Amino acid sequence: MSPITVVEGRRLSLTNLDKVLYPGTGTTKGEVLHYCTTTAGPLLSHLRDRPLSFLRYPDGPDGQRFFTKNVPPGAPSWVKTCEVPHSTSGPTRQVLLPDLPSLVWAANLVVELHTPQWTCRAPGIADRLVFDLDPGAPATIVECCTAAQWLHDRLAADGLEVHAKTSGAKGLHLVVPVEPTPAERTTAYAKALAVEAAAALPELVVHKMTKTLRPGKIFIDFSQNAAAKTTAAAYTLRARDTPTVSAPVTWDEIADCTDPQQLTFLFGEIAPRLARHGDLLAPLLDPDRARPLPAARPSRAQATPQRSRSARDSP
């Protein structure tokens, strides 16, 4: 019989607590649940009001993995959901994780947590802008740091505040608080900066997903700003051989990085980092830190005034 625990008044059945989920470290499901409960404060704050997509890996990263946005079968009636519009299939319902019982229920399913850049209060209206810096081997997160610093300075020039976290996989995520903006516009702005970065750092950066372009380069993925796309949430565990975390990092850590291990964080390192730094992404939760995107630059055709027709223009 599965053990029953009560979390803030909610009864939960927890299963297979001794199962090894991360073979590289021997980490068990019970240890994963413990991590989620001890990191619940900052983790839940970054999930608040955001519909969840789950990457499930119930038998560990080497077992079956599947992505789901729908409410999982058998979800308790008290798990909160929200309606999410979809352009093709019509509205669906997705899970919200507003509290510790909901988080423990989701963690028992063994999931990566992914969120859009908008909340259920305003679907498709982004309050965050994200860049996913993905290294193509033999490039690593070290090279991502160079691209990240370029983007940091470029975003600052537009009056935007940027924060960083590891993806928990190979690269970096840069996250910018913005005033509510349609996702189409944040995507266009992010794409423009990715193209600009590729022009400024042609030996390092690509902005196209084409696989043949990516070896040894940093792909700046701007597409995760689209309303239908999601990004791994801050503090979520990832489905890797070891229990790596998408962990907030300082800009000093990025500037000083010379080895990928310097920016690889396992779940046991997160509590000491929170004790030392606090939640480095807390500014994302303060609406007063959000700034508007700069006005769209006119295209070359728009910027060049048409000549008035004169005698010399006549045939």
C-alpha cells in the first residue's frame, strides 16, 4: 500500500519513494519530493498563475518520457486548473500549482515543470521575455556566457533589466521582466536581438535552428516567447542522468565561468545558494521592475521617404 501523507490538510498517496530516478547519483523519488518541499517557497513563486506543462519521466531519464499540457488523469479534485485558449483545438484546461499540496502531488508524478511567459490572467500577453542560449557541441555553457554578456549589455541599452539562470541541461536562460505585451511583439523583439547578436558575434552565435549551422555555436532561441511555447521553470529538476536544476546565477558567476562545472548545479546545492544569495530571480516578481519594450524600429522601406514625383522622374 502506498503511504498516505497529509500536506497542509490535503491527503496524498505517495508512490515508489525508494525508486532510483537519477542513476548517476542514486537519487530516489523520496529525495526528489524532499527537494521540492524544501524549495517550495521560491519555486511556487515563479509558477504562480502560470499554466503548467509537464515533461513526465516516471522511470527516470532513461525510461519513457512524454510531454503533456492537459490535466493528468486521476488528478485530485482540489488541484486548480485554468482554461487556456488554443488556436486550432479550442480551449483546454491546464494545471496550476499555487500551493505546497499541489506541488507535492505534481512531484509525485515525476515531472519537469514548464511555463509560458504569460499568466492565466492574461493568456498570450507576456510579462516576461526569454532567450534560451543553447550550445552546439563542442561549445558549452562557457561560450553561452559570452553571448549572454553581449545580450545583457544590448538589453540594458534598451532600458531592460535581465536576469539569468542555467537551463539545467546545457545552456543558459536569460529572463527579462516586461510590461504586459502581446507575445507576437515580444517574439519579434527577441528575434531582432538574436539576429543582431549573430551579426555582431558571427563566429559564436546563430539565430537559426538549422542543425548544420549549430556545431560549435550558440543558438539563441527566441521562439520560446511565442504564446504557445514554454520554458523550464526556475528551480525545476531536469530529466538528466543527475538531478540538475534550472538554477538562478549571478552575472559575476557568468563573467567568471571558464568550466561548465562552475554553472552545473545539483539539487543538493540549491538550499545553500538560496541561503547565500536569496532568490536571484525575485525581481521578476515585482511588477515595478518591468519595463516597456522599445518602440519597433521602422523597416528600411518605411524609414526611407518616397521621393515626390518631379519633372526629372517623368519618362
